[in-house]
Amino acid sequence: MTRHFLRDDDLSPKEQAEVLELAAQLKKDPYSSQVFAGPKTVALIFDKTSTRTRVSFAVGVSDLGGVPLIMDSGTSQLGGKESVADTAKVLERQVAAIVWRTFAQSGLEEMAANSRVPVINSLSDEFHPCQLLADLMTIREKIGDPSGKVLAYLGDASNNMCHSYMLAGVTAGMKVRVAGPAGYQPNQKVYRKAEEIALQTGGSIDIYTDPKLALVDSDVVATDTWISMGQEAEKAQKVKEFAGFTLDSELMSIARPEAIVLHCLPAYRGYEISAEVLDGPQSVVWDQAENRLHAQKALMVWLAERSKA
Ligand code: CP
Ligand code: NVA
């Protein structure tokens, strides 16, 4: 059966740990898997802009012996010209995997439903699960087993990163606390799913509107842009509504003194995070960005192996 990775909870706690262990091995020995030898081609489709995801998937596919084919909806028939289902039926006969950054999660579901090769969500409006594999890998490297550790996410609690922190965090057994202004709270279905996973793993999920409450005793502090791709017109309004949510030294002083700071990047210094914190000693964002490469290679190897007929 073909395995896809469309949202963080597509991997069970055991499977997530397997992918993260493989990621650590591939970081040590980058060419040890040649799963795409042939070379096989992997389609990387971008409906939104990207630096890290584009580079890390392209490099990752090459490292694994394959060829990355970078596509976008503007120069292909995707994006209203041809259906997602018909696109999937064309691609699955020629590529080894489909990696897609898009808007609606439903598009990814339709792609996966029509594809016999793995489909990977490389960011949608609802989730950014590949980013969370890199984040958890970074947490393991810096502070060890994430299980039982407190992860605080501040900012837009209704966005893709927050939803992924909730699902992937509790899958790893973390105590996840998210804080966003009223009106920017998580999707209720995602919240309920995170609660259900937390019951199995010993993790927990708590939602706040006061960032200070979320930060108490935190081991990991994460934030993300207040203005996600596609929301540019809302910038002036959101900047007003997010007053008090800038992750600066004062807020960081509430976290544990040895807490690490994560940001998926790109960062907007002076808005969701101060320059002092992003560029300061607790920040591990450059290792986090590098780990996209290792974590996604592990994911591609894992999915390819599990999807063999
Ligand atoms: N963090 C992340 O996904 O970065 P890009 O948008 O540059 O790919
Ligand atoms: N929430 C951000 C993440 C960017 C990697 C966005 O969707 O634009």
C-alpha cells in the first residue's frame, strides 16, 4: 500500500521515531541510501514561493541518487487548468514521488487518492509536516528525547505551523502549549486530534491567549511569521492584533534558561521575533534549517520502502 505524508499524524509515534532515527543516520552518512538510483525522478511542485523547501528537497533527491524535477502551477497545467486527479495519474507513471507545496489540504488529499507513488505535503494552508520532522530532529540533537519536554509556540495559532506543532509535538510525547491572540486560535478538529494522540503518548496540549502563560517552564520556544503566504493583504491589521506576541528577551526570560528557540524561517525581525533572540545564543534556527535536508531524505527513504508493492 502506498504511504503518503500529508499531515503530521500520518506517522504514528513509532513511525515518527523511526524516521527521525534514520534522519540522524543520513546526517552522519549522507550517501548511504541510494533509494532513487536509476536515476528515478521526484516531482517537486510549488504553488507558493520557497527557499529552504526547494533547496532541501532538490539536494535530498540528488543525494539519494535521483533527479529532482521542479515544477510550478504557473508553468504547468495545474492550478485550475487540469484537475489534480488527472495530474496525479500522469505523474505517478513517471516519477518516484510527488512533493507538493500548495494552498488547500484537500488538493493534497486528491493528489494522494489518485497516486500510486508517495505524495508529500511540503506546506499547505493547514500543515507544514516536513518542517516539524526537522524541528523534532533539532530538538533531539540539542536537548535529547522530546518526550515530556515543554514546547511553547507563540504567534498565529490558527496557521499551518501551529497545527503541525500540535500534532507532531504530541506524537513525540511533548507537552505542547500554544498561544495566539483571540481570533487566531487553532482549528478545533486539529485540537481534538492532538488531544487524542496525547492520550496515547503521555503528551499534552494546552491553548492560551497570553504568551506568558505558555512560556512558563518551556524547554523549546517556537514562533512563526504572523503573515503567512497568501495573507499579505492582512498585514496592517494582523500587526496590530499581535501586539505583545513578539518573542523578545523579556518573554524569553520566562522560559527555562537553557531553552532553545526555533523558527521555521523566513523570519521578520521586529515582528514575531526580535533580532536579539533570533540571532542570539538560544537560537538554533540554522541547524533547524539544515535539518530539513536530513529529515526529508529520511522521510522519502522511509515512504519509498513502505510503499513497495
Ligand atoms: N521553512 C520553510 O518552509 O521555508 P521556505 O518557505 O523557504 O521553503
Ligand atoms: N506560516 C508560514 C510558514 C512559512 C514556511 C507560511 O505559510 O507562509
